[in-house]
Amino acid sequence: DAGVIQSPRHEVTEMGQEVTLRCKPISGHDYLFWYRQTMMRGLELLIYFNNNVPIDDSGMPEDRFSAKMPNASFSTLKIQPSEPRDSAVYFCASSLAPSLGDGTEAFFGQGTRLTVV
Amino acid sequence: GEDVEQSLFLSVREGDSSVINCTYTDSSSTYLYWYKQEPGAGLQLLTYIFSNMDMKQDQRLTVLLNKKDKHLSLRIADTQTGDSAIYFCAESRRYGGATNKLIFGTGTLLAVQP
């Protein structure tokens, strides 16, 4: 397996535009996580899915953010409209188990660096 | 990361030992993790320790856990230039039912000088 694949690797957009980030988890992993990484706030969990169903979206900053998982091999994170403060690196990760509290490893993609100008 | 604290930067010389420290908040965390992030890459699990252990050794890596003080450390022996990266500690925090969240620290940038 090629690992968790994210696209695009870099995205530069103007304020107010819609941005869509994409993720392909590792085949067979039932759990998918979206994280945001900034200098100020570090790594924040935005949302995670189990078997394509959103389980916890309490980390989604506001209604401008939405995430979907239409099937087991694809997820999107959408920001509409985008703002400069959304600039960050967005990571997708997948794992076999949800809890990550039993030593299960979460496998991370390489991230999408988003810059909103 | 919320409430998981690390020093921001550590510089060592090649061949020396590195010690990266972390304090966490949830005494009920069952597992604590160390992840490594190389430039331009995602996070990669290095090692983890179960909360009923005091120490875990894995080749050049030694993890020490002081549960009383909620202190976790990662020691890298014979540090190499390839170890230069950002190191994140993370605690698994239970939030409901059988589900845990991974809460990451702010990360420590390790710079290894040749």
C-alpha cells in the first residue's frame, strides 16, 4: 500500500474562495482523521470518521469547515469561504482501530500546505 | 496541542544523547506516544508506552514515564544527523465510551550538529 495519500500537496488561494482537500486512506483502515497543524496551536484534531460515518466533529473550527467521506477510500475537507487564518498544514491519518489508546498506530499522509492570501 | 507541553527546541552534537521532555495532563491516559515529523512529511509513530510501565527501550530509543508527575521523556542515544526532526509526544485521552482522542504536544525541534 502506498500509505495515506493527500492532494494537493500545496494550495494557494484567495480569501473567500472555496478550498477542497482530499485524502485516500490506507485500504482496510476503518478510521480516518483530519488534523490541522499551525505554529500557534500545534496539531489539532478536526474530525474523525468510522466506516465513513463522522463520529466526532467537535474540533471543526466553524461552519465554514465541512468534511465528507462518501466511501471507504476517499474523504474531503472543504473550507468555504476560506480566510487567511485558515492557512495551515492539514493532515489526514487513518488507522485500524479508533481508540488509538491501545498502541494502535495512526498513519499520516504528507499533508496539504494551505495558504490563503 | 491542548495541555500537553514540550520545550520547543533542542540542539545536540552528533554522537551525543538527546533527551526530549513532555508533560501531559490526563492521569487516565492509557498509552503515551512519540511521533517524529521530518521536514515536509507527515507524522510517523516512533514508539509508545503503556501507562503501567516506567520504561521502554527500543534500540537507540528509551522512553521513561513518571506517572506521578505526568512526565514523559524520549532519550535518543548516539544521535545522528538523520534524527533531526520535530518530535511530538501524544496522550490518548478518553472522551466517551470506548473511544480515545490523540492529543498532541506542541512538538520539539531537534537539531543535530555534525
